[in-house]
Amino acid sequence: MARQFDTFGPIYRERIGAQDTVNVYLPGDSARLFMVEGITPERMVVRPWLAYRHYRQRSRGVLLKSGEDWRQTRLALNHDIIAPKALPPLLPPLQSVCNEFVSRLHSISRPDIPLPDLSNELFKFALESICRVLYGERMGLLGDTVPADAERFIQAITEMFRTSVPMLFIPPELLRLLSVPLWKKHMNAWDDIFLHAEKHIKKVLSLRNAKDCEGKPPHLLENIVTRGRLNLEDITASATELMAGAVDTTSITIQWALWELAGKPELQELLRQEVQRAWQILHAGDAQGSPETLSKLLKDSPLVRMTIKETLRLHPVAVTLQRYLAHDVTIQGYTIPSGTLAQASLWTMGRHPDIFEDPEVFSPKRWLRDIHGEASPFSKAGSHKDEAERPDEGVANWSDGNEETMKSIGSTSLGPCNGAGVGNTFLALGFGFGPRQCLGRRIAESEMGLLLINILRNFRIRRFDDTQVDTHFELILLPSRPIQLVFEPIESENSNL
Ligand code: HC9
């Protein structure tokens, strides 16, 4: 795609099968396409995912629903999962998983030897984290023996992503008719995912009915069921998706963040100082932390938050964001009719020298001004002069999602921005944008933030070898080879409170 943009400029059209698509990457153009996403935004459907549900007669969760059905489900889930109020109670369970992870690192790290299978350790961390907040369950994945079904679940997710790729181009229905092994593998992977998730959900719900949940920490499933807005089938489908969507995505992002920090010892030290300062606010002996202290810990660690943003700039999970346009829109002088599939290339944007100065350099501080709510100092906003001349189309169609952005859009002309004027929103699209953005966003951001804080306090991270790591497309983007890091414990009296 980056090559096509070089050849054709900032916008080009492509026919994929019977579908016309339009591709953009400039932040101002992404802003315009999100303005016309309508109130029930639709992204490109990953066909084998839908085919599986159809064939097995399973309900779609919020990820694959569309139209009004999607909107009602999403609104019901927003309350408990992504509303700002929902987050603080989830922080203590997340922190307790971080504590267990740090203990595990202490026991398996060896001087000058890379941690064996970092990727799998982080998969287990991510699965333990989502289960803790979703079901209030302790899975015991961070001990020496891992339950076989959890191991299978983790493998199934990776397999499901991987086997999806060829089916983006070949209709899965055809592969099923021909009983091609690829389709069978894909089915088996989803079967494993659903089986495992449903087992947990059933268990939690039966305990709940048996009123056997006294003394158990509150969890998301309980809250969603109690709210009573969704039926059990819908809840099960969405919880399964949340669980499956929470493992590879967060753990791979953390892996990239650690890889980048390991390559920059000075930056790592700076972060460590910030983290150590912020940690002081946690009361001695309050190892889990309360919702309030942990919120404050994250708030007082802006460099950690910027590190996550910077990681997602260079290493987005999703290569593009897509929307079917609900209205006509004019981008770069071209009128694009409603119904067109438009894609914003996160990969191209994040690495483009017209948008980010020295794009290849990992530099969390480039997001500094954003944290203080100012326009970006580094984006070459406004350098595309023709951008500035466009009127501010379609703002009325903007709906929901990111309240701060909504406010700023209400008061600021969207015209001249390549991100500027609406802060850095359209430069930092790692979780998508608007009402259809990643539902797990706040959980993922806090989980990754807390883990980085905990690791940095306890370990110095070094690269074992410095050879470049490329990026592979296995539906999501991931490192082309195992990332090998040495974890060096930091001697300190109370580092592991
Ligand atoms: C993959 O051309 C490339 O957490 C395709 C277009 C496309 C469509 C949907 C995207 C997908 C790409 C990447 C992976 C995404 C997916 C939508 C949701 C999924 C971003 C860009 C996330 C990783 C979800 C997965 C949840 C699932 C396992 C239940």
C-alpha cells in the first residue's frame, strides 16, 4: 500500500473483487472518512469469521453485528466496558496479574540469557488479565504448569488469525465445499475458542445463580448480566469475542514496546524514573492498590502512555481501518459516493515522513504536547496546503465515541487539519475511532500501561541480539521472528511491594 501511495499520491482507488475501495492515509483524510461513517458504522467483514458463525449457527457478537442490532448491543456493552467510570474497578485485578507476572519473571529470568518464549509468557499474561476482569476468575496461567485447555485456547487464537488471511481473497464457502484443509483448520480454531470461552461463561453464570459469588470480586460479566439489557446468547457471543480479541493484540503490542525500550537504554531509564516517582503514591503495603491509587499511578505516568501510543504508531495491530461510507464525501478533490469501502492505512501514516518527523525513530516524547491537549508539534500539519481549503463537511453526522474529540470538533474547523485542530486524534488511530472503535480499548491501555510500569520498576531490559525485526501480516501485524530480551532484576529493597 505504501508503494501505491508513492505512485498515486495520497488517495487511490482499487477494485477488490466486486468491491470498489478508496485508500487514504493522511490524518485529515481519515477524519473526513470517519465523518461520514453514519450512526451504525460498518467495517470490512472478515468473511471466514462470518462464515464460521453461519455454518455453526452461532450468534454474532458485537464485533460482527451490523445496523441497529449492532448499535443496541454496543450501547449496552459500552456502559460496563469502555465508559470512563467502568475502568477504575478493573485496575486492582489487572494490577494483581501484573504482580504475578513480575514474580514469574523473577523466577524464570537468568543473567545474560534471553527469556525463553517471551511471546508465550505475554499471551498467558494477557489471557489471565482478561479472564480476571471479565469473569473474576483466577486461571493460574502464571505458574509453572498451565492448564492444557488454556494453552489450546491461546494457540487457537493465533491459528484463527493466521488461517483467516488466505480467505480474505478466496470465498470461504468455496473452500468449505471443496473441504480444503485450511477451512477445517479455521473451523477447528474457532471451535476451540468458543468451547473454552463458553465453559468459563457457563461456570460463572451458574455460580451466580447459585448465589455463590459472595466475597468474589465484581466482574464485567456479572455487571453486564445484572444490567439486563442483553440476552444470554448475545452476552456469550460478545464475551467470547472480547476474550479472543484480548490476547494476541495486547501481548504483541507489549512485546514491541519492550523491544523498542530495550533498544534505547536512556529512554528506558527516563521512563523508570517517572514510574518510580509515580509509584511513591502507592501506600506501602498496598501492593494491589485501590482503584483510586492505580488510576493516579497511570495518570502520573504520561511517558508510559506516550510509549504505548508511539508503539502503536510504528507497530499498529491493524494495518488499515475501514468504513463503508454512509454519505458522499469529498476527499482530495474527489467525490466518493456513499457505499464505497474506504480504508485508512495506519501502517503508511505511522511511517510517513510527511506526517511524522524522522518516522523511523522511536520517540514517545513526540506525543508530549498531545498529553497537554495541544496540537501536534511534530506532525507536518498544514503542509498539505490544499487540505486547508476544504470546508468542514459532514460534521453533523459525527456521532458518539470520543467525547473530547467531539467537543473539539464542535468548536474547531476540521478543514486545515492533518490531525491539528482536533489534537492528535487522527494521528493516533491504533484503536480505531468513533462508536465502532475497539471496545476493549480502555482495558487494553490500562493493562499495557500497568504491565510496563511493573516491568520497568523491577527489571532492566536488554536486547539479546540487535538484528532488525520485520513485520508479518497474519491478519494482525506481528514480529517476523521471536523477540529475545534479557530481563535484569533491579536490586531494590521494596521493588516488589
Ligand atoms: C485485516 O484487509 C486486514 O481484536 C483486512 C482488513 C481488516 C478487517 C478487520 C480487522 C483486520 C483487518 C485486523 C484485525 C482486526 C479486524 C477487526 C477486529 C480485529 C482489527 C485490518 C481485532 C484484532 C479484534 C479481533 C477480535 C476477534 C478475534 C474476536
